[in-house]
Amino acid sequence: MSVLVVGSVAFDSVKTPFGQVEEVLGGSGTYFSTSASFFTDVKMVAVVGEDFPAEHLDFLRSRKIDLEGLKTAQGRTFRWKGRYDYDLNEAHTLETHLNVFETFQPELPPGYRDAEYVFLANIDPELQLEVLNQVRNPKLVACDTMNFWIGGKREALLKTLRHVDILLINEGETRQLAEEPNLVKAARAILAMGPKTLVVKRGEYGVIMFTEHSIFSAPAYPLESVFDPTGAGDTFAGGFMGYLVSTRNLAEGNMRQAIVFGSAMASFVVEDFSLGRMKKLEYAEIEERFRRFKLLTEFDGLA
Ligand code: AMP
């Protein structure tokens, strides 16, 4: 089983209260793929510039990520610059340079067109739809986006959302997309836009999943040292989708387990800058954290 993903592959420059890094490996597609690769095979659609080093490609290959859909184009790789203050839940974007993504016209390799599971990671919603249109008969389509696109390409995003089964966005983006300050009402409004499931990421407060008939809430893992929240959302999505794809089971109970696997993955990535922690991560550590998550929320029912 595999998941097809389209998203950004980037050089990130990030400053947090605990340090700063310049032009390190990042991007929504990169974080998602790396995380999902612990659970299932990944096929990646993206573009990088001629300045993208072989070392990063080697890392992605070492995670067994299929790069047939990763194009190298003339020009510079996507760049993002962001800052976090002591409230690590909120990223302040300082610069976004789409570079080679500005003219990217994805063409899926033939082997990608039969993908059953598709993840549209955070990138231009027009590109997300272009990729989706080339997939013959997807079984499950999940999608992420951010304030940059909700504000800048709202109509295109709404069009993409009509084809999406699961939307994963953060709390502020939920309110912005729905144009509604109350989170529950906002979730209802978004479930009327196309997605049957909405997963709201709330940083250190965890995750809430909404469907028409249910609400499920999971905490974030209480960590003592958080260095860099960049990529937490994409890494969450990678664990969530990776687990769903590996089990091929979309029942509510399994979706809840997927939420906890996603949360476990996100709790690792924030422990270091860029993909530093993911490079050292072992599958046994993921299972161990999953168990700790269970203990964290276990309590007796009413007598
Ligand atoms: P998150 O998981 O939300 O922290 O996503 C962080 C990643 O998103 C960074 O590695 C950035 O390179 C990438 N990113 C930031 N802005 C954009 C954008 N407008 N389009 C695509 N990717 C982006």
C-alpha cells in the first residue's frame, strides 16, 4: 500500500526562542513523506530547483520515498522564513518565496495515477487540484492548507475542498476558513464545504476531530523540551495518513488510533530543528509513545 503526496519541498529559515537555523531542509511534502514513511510506502510529487543538494535527496531515498514524481527545474527551490515567539503554537511567516513552484505543472508518472490514497499537503490549491485530477479513482483524499492560501486563493481552495474527504488544518485556519469564531460552529460550516471529516490541530493543546455525528479529542504529548514546532502539522498528517493507509481501515475507532499515531509523530519532530529528530527515530519509539498517550487519557468510567 502507498500514499501519494503533493506538497512543498523547501529550504526553511526558522527562529524560535531556543535558537535559529538558516536554509535547512523543510517543506510540507518533506515532513509529511518522512513521517508517513514509518508506516507505508510514499510517492512524492513536488519540484525543487537546481540548488537542491544531493544530500537531501539521499535522505528522502533512505526513507524509501519514491521520488519519480519529484522534478528538478531551472531556478531556485521554494524558501520559507518564519519566527516563533514564546507562544510556539503560532508561526509568524516573514518570507515566502515560491520560486520553482510558481511555474510548476505537475505531471504524474503513470505508476502514480492509480493511487488509492492521496494527501494534498499544504501548497497552492490549484496545484492540489491539478494533481488530484490526474488520479483515476482515489479511495481517500486528505488535504492540508494554511492562512496564506485561505486568504490568497480562497475560491480555488473551496473548489479543491469539494473533492476532499478529510481536511486537516489548525485552529486559527478553521475559524478563518469558516469565517466563524466559534470552533464547533466553524467545524460544522467546513463539513458543509465537502470534507466529511475535519481534523483541527491545536498545537500544544492537541487535536479535535469532527464528523457529522461525532467529536473526538486527543491531547498533545506533554514535552519538556520543544525546540522548533515547524513541520508539526505535516508530520502529524504523515502519521495519521500513514497509519490509515497501512491498516486500510477507515472506521471511526481506527481513525482515532490514527490521530494518536499522528500526535506521537508530531511530538518527536518538535524536539529538534528541521528533520533532525526524524533522522534518528526508530519505530519502537513510536509505539512506546503511543502507549504513553493511552495512559495519559485513561480514566475509570462512572460506577
Ligand atoms: P507546518 O507543519 O504547518 O509547521 O508546516 C511547515 C512547513 O510548511 C515549512 O517547512 C514550510 O517550508 C512549509 N510552508 C510554509 N509556507 C508554505 C506555503 N505557503 N506553501 C507551501 N508550504 C509552505
